[in-house]
Amino acid sequence: MKNEASTSHFGKKALALAVASAFVAASGLTSVAAQAQEQAAADIETVTVTARKKVETIQDIPGVVNVLSRKQLRANGTGDAESLALNTPGVVYSETYAGASSPRITIRGVGDDDFNPNGSASAAIHVNGVYQGTNGLLNGQYFDIDRVEVLKGPQGTLYGRNATAGAVNILSKRPGFEFGGYIDLDIGNYGTYRGEGAVDLPVSETFLVRVAGMYESSDGFYEHLGTGPLTGFSYTPGVIAAQEEVAAQGDWGGADRQSARITAEWEASADTLVSARLTVGKDDSELAIPDVSADNWAEYAKSDAFFLNPQDPALVEFANALDNDPFTVYSNVLPKLDSDQHALHLQVDHDFVSGMTGTILLGYEALDREYETSDNMPIAMADYGFENDFSQFTVEARLAGDLADNIGWLVGAFMLKDDIDFGTNLRFLNSGLWQTDVRTDYQQERDSFGLFASSDWTPVDWFTLETGIRYSSDEVTFKGQTKNLDPYGVYGTPPKFFPAGEVYIGVPIDPNAPLLFDESLDDSEFTWKVSSIFTPAKQWRLYATVSTGYKAGGFDGSTILTPQEALPIDSETLVAYELGAKYRSDDGLLSAEVNLFNYDFEDYQSTAKLMVAGASTNVRANVADATIQGAELAFTLSPIEGLDIRAGGSFISSEIDNFQGEDATIEGNDLPFSPDTSWNLAVVYATPISEQFTLRTQLDASNTGEHYQTIDNNDLVDGYTVTNARIALEAEDWEVALWVRNLADKDYNVGYFPTTGLTPDTFLKGAPRTFGVNFMMNF
């Protein structure tokens, strides 16, 4: 039992958390009917979320905020960030060769086509309030989640740099006041085992500790066939080393990751709470191997295969061995991840006598990662090696209070310092492209600073005006070198097979003269936001917002082959306009929302073929202006007791304007990762079968429309729908469930890279049908 003193600050925090959790349920993202049963007198207007760094109801936020509970994420999703897209319309999840260890999150067509560690995503990811400078940090902390808040639209005021798409706040569970915890176990096909759990260890009435952990392993759903018919192949026998045999591995692509977190909360005084979190993670997972199917090899062979002769006897034998099963793969590389991650967060909250509140939040993140990836040919045509050493330190300080009963304010400052040492090897060793190994080593340092303020004024009960402003600055240095290692001494030799004749296509770097680069960037921007909220009736909120967003400038982290490719990229900015309406019935059985938005981009950042300083190069740069218009619809309905229906849809039209590169046909193209339509649907029915047990069934589907992954629009990813099902027997403290993901065994792509004449089209596949059993127990 807690004494009166211990209930002061911890009690207020616990109450706020309980109220927030209740509102998540009432908002329609969990069962409204169940909430009504548990709280017959529930007042849905008083419960809160913390999406905008203050206590407020989700109804009073002038924009779309999707709140996802841990139970919802695990019911139809996965143990990683893909579950965000499965539950949120307008969010696209995609992968690169690094797989789930470096996901790309796109919101409303605003995302990022760069997976290098020095590139910043457009959707600002925060874990327990701490900004994550690279998405490579995300999945190592994606466990023991209390809830996830997805804010859509630019968040340039409170979240600052790199929030042009929105912000994603991942909040882990806090320690409890009494001993207890949970165990959550999954066992599935493909040798899948996933365990997650936590235990609360209250040391005293004023010092609470929570220990949480996660372990995941699987065999993978690929069948690795080795180098197969291309064992011994050499592009130039006697000069280029023959391909060594890599034995067939059988099952491949399995997960092998572990994470742990210790959370401690200390009530230093009745008005001061100190929270600390230490997170460690290790990921030794096997990475995806792209497949060459018989069909796409046939397309490649009848095209101008610039660097390989499809009639070569070894390649003919290889073609005859191919099938159209996307999960039977040949490879000369066994791509694996070796990743270690550490995070330390410290937060101090204080309530002043004047009613003002203060928060100081410090965060340290570190990621040490190496991985190899393979092209889809089982010879060393275009294999890649990556080494990432990333660290960052952040500080955020905020003060908030009220000037009067109807005026609230918040001011704050933010500082980030990150250091990135990374290297890449491009191994074009056994092809007619370069026949060499190109090594680039980079060093990037960034100092970022921000000042922000926001206020809200409610002159009458039915109207609120909100304003915000932020100043952000970035200073970045970027230096390194690229070497042409030329292991075979064939630099300058024309390829022996090339449809245009003996034309030399070589690395523009002499083996005896490395390319050195040393550049810097000094960038700053003001962003602002103005919004108004009208309340014509208790059930309705109408809002209008005008805001700006800012994605900081930086540098291209791909292999630097020319001095022009090392030049700085300017910041990307946009102006966003939004109109919306929210409705929630008095009984909480129906809620609905509609949002209309228009984005105008300037200096849009992307990778394209450009003329930079008089030279033609393929580089990430400011390539265009762009526009996005769209609408989002969502509703939740509980028509009868125990039945919950939730659905949402996103409709987007995007266009590249005023393209600045060489290919004028790009003007008018779609933006990457901006499907015209996407939608989510979930139907959940819970029925009591006795006084002790409830049977809960769920059927859900998530659709991602066809879209492109680059502004060239030559890499169309077909639309797909993933359907999941789950049935659970629930008791008060435990449940057992059977689950199926990708129920229809849909063949779909989470990444696609079209041929450039070097290799056939490359596809990264989504998981096939998986199924298993889940056991969860609270204690």
C-alpha cells in the first residue's frame, strides 16, 4: 500500500497514464463497447494522450493522430515496425537490403529513398520522447510497448527537423507500483519463436523498477540453393577469379535478435520525478536474398544485357535451373547482420509551486552495425558491404504553464550532436562493369539546435486558436575518401561483352589516386503553425491548420565517385494546409474522422541523375518542387455488444513539379511511396462463453496500392492486400490464441529495384503465410 506522501507525484503520473490508456480504448482503436462495460459512467472528453508534449484529449488535437495500443499492434501485426503500416492508413512500410533492421516509414507520400545512416527520415521517430537519428535504431527498442502515437502531417514546431511527414512516438510501459508483469510467447511455422516479457520490481514506495526483454528467432522462409550452376564462372578466365562454390544453406532469412530494457522511476520529492531507461539490443539476423525467377530472367535475357552475355553456356545452364518460386534463391553471399545497439535516457519532470511544469530529457544512442548484401546473381557482380558506427546525444528542455484559465503556453530548446563513421564496399568483381572493389570511408558530424514555443487561447468554449514557432539550425561536416582497390589490375580494360561495342565503362577513380572530399553545411530554418478548433456541439470538432515543415540538409551517403556527389544538399521545406472534422457519439459507440490536406514542397530531396557543377552524376540532391493532395477517412463502430469495427482509408495524388535534373520526363511523375489508395479494416468480436472465459476473434486486412520507390517511376510496386486472422480464449490473467498472418499467402514486394543492365530486376519479398500459437499471461 502507498502512503499519502507517495501518492503525490507517482499518484498524479499514474492517474494520467490510466486516463490516457482509457482514452486509447474510447478513441475507437480498442473496444469502445468493452470500455463502456468497464466504465459505465466514462466521460470520453476527459481522457488524454501526450502526442504533442502536453496533456490533452485526442479530440482536441487539430489533426490526425492514430493511437495504437500494444495489444492491437501484436494482434494483427508483427514484432517490428511493419505493424505501424498494418494498422494505419496512409503509412507505407518498405525495406532495403538491410531488411527490417533499417525500415523506411512513409506517411501520406512523404518519406525517404535513402537508407544510409547519415540520411534522415522524413517521419521523425521518437522512443520515449527521444529523437532517433536513424531508423536503424528503431526495431531494437520496439518491445514492451504501452502505445504508439502516429501524428500525420508536418510537425515542424514541436518536433522540428525531419518531421515533414509527421512524427511517430513509441512509448514503452512504465514500472508498476506492485510486483507483477507479463509473458508473451509466439511459436509459429518457419521455426519462429518470439518471447517478450517484463517484471515490475518496486524497491520502495518512491523507487520503482521495471525489467523487460525480448528474444526472437526463426529459420527464415527462403530456401538457399548455393551458387548452383554458376560455381566456377569467370567473366574473364585467367584474369578474374572464378566464383568459389558457396554451399546450399537450406533455410535462410531467419531472425536472431534480443533486446532488454531496465526502467527506473524515482520520486525525488512530491513534485519531482526522475526516470531513467537503459536499453541494449543485438541483432544477428540473416538478411533477405533477392530472387531471380524464370520469368524475369527471360525479360532480362531478351533486353540489352550490357554486362553479361545471356548466351554464355554457364548462364544458359543457370537460366534452365530457375523456377518462379520467389523463395528459392541462388546466392554467392550469405547476407547477415551484426548489430549492437545501446540507449540511455534520463528524464526529470518537476511541478513548480506556480503551476508551471518543467521537463529535461537527455538521450544517448549508439549503433555499431555491419552487414553484407547480395544482388540477385550467384556471382560477385554487385555485392555490397556496409559498416556503420553511429552515436548521438540529445538534450531537450521544456517549460509549460497557463497565463490564465484560457491561455496555455509551452517553450523549449533542443540540441543534437551525432557522429557517424561508416564505410561501403561495392564489389563488382566478376562482371563487365568495373571488375573491381570500390571502398568509400566517410566521417560525418552534425550539431543541431532548436528553439520552439507554442500557445493555445480559448476565448470562448467553442473556439480555440493555437500557434507555434520554431527555429532550427544544423552545422554538418562531411569528409572521407573513395579508393579503387583494383584487385585484378584490370583498370581501364574494356568489357568483352557489350552491345554497343568495346566501350570502356570504368570507375572514375584511378587506383593510384583516391578521391578525397571534405565538405561542410550550415543551414537554418524557421517553421510555424497556426490552427483553429471549432466545437459546434459536444460530439463534434472542426479544425483548420496551416503549418510548415523542414527537413534538414545533409550529404549523400552512397558511394562517392565524383567530387560533385559529395556536395551538400540544401534543406527541404513545405507548406501544409489541412481541414478536418471529428465526431464521437455520446454513448461512444461511433466515432468518425475526415481530413483533407494539401502539401507544397520546395527543394524536394531525392536521388536522381543530375548535372552538378557541370558534371553528370546520379546523386541525392534537391531535385524539384512537388505537391501532394489527399484525404483520409476513418471510423470505428460498435453496433452490438462485443463487436468492434474499425476502418480507415487514405487517398493521395502526388506530382513532381519543376524538375531540375537531366531527365525532363520525370516532371509530372508521382512521388516515391505515395500510393493513390491505401486502407485498413479490422473486425473484432468478443463473446463470453462462461463466467471465466471470453472468446475473441479478429479478422483484419491492410491494403497498400501500387506505387513507385523512386522519382524515375520505373520501379512500380504492385498493390497488395495482407489479411490476418486471430482467435483467442481469454481469462482474467491469461489468453491462448491461434493466429495466421498473410492468410491468403499473397505474393507481394516490400522493395523493388529495376535492372540497369547489370542484373535482372531485383525484388524484396514480403513474408508468405505464417501461422502459430500465442500464449500471454499477466502475473
